[in-house]
Amino acid sequence: MSKPRRKFTAEFKTRVALDALSGEHTLSELASKYGVHPNQVSQWKQQAKEQIAVGFAGKAQKAQQNDEARIKELHAKIGQLTVEKDFLQQAFARI
């Protein structure tokens, strides 16, 4: 009969990944310390590196998306005002 899979909390994974990123201990030492396989420590370390980059890029990306949405909204408003201006010019030209 096989053992049930162990589930690790995000806090535990973060602690292991930060220890691995610090470079003070080898992956084998960390694996023994935390009771996980060295490959798992390596995977969590890699995931942490990727997520750190996403975290810093997130604010700039959100700002860019907000700017793009605002530009789209303003272009729509310009189009609406242009149509209204043309309509009023034609209406006054008939008078």
C-alpha cells in the first residue's frame, strides 16, 4: 500500500525556497533539514525565482494595461465627438 501524498503549505515552500536561494546550505542539506527530496527543493527554488520576477513586473504591467484601457476609452470619446461635430456642421449648413 502506498503512502498518501504529502501536501506542503505555501509558507513552508517559501521558507525552503528562500533558504535555497540564500546559498548558505547545499540542496542536500536543505532536503535533510526539511525532510523533502533535493529535486523538490530545486523545483521550489526555481519557482521562487520565476515568481519574484513576476512580482516586480506586475505593477508595471498593471499600469500599462490601465493606460491602454484609458487610451481606448479616449479614442472612443474622440470618435463620438467627431460624429457629433460633423452632424451639427451639416445641420447648420442647411439653415
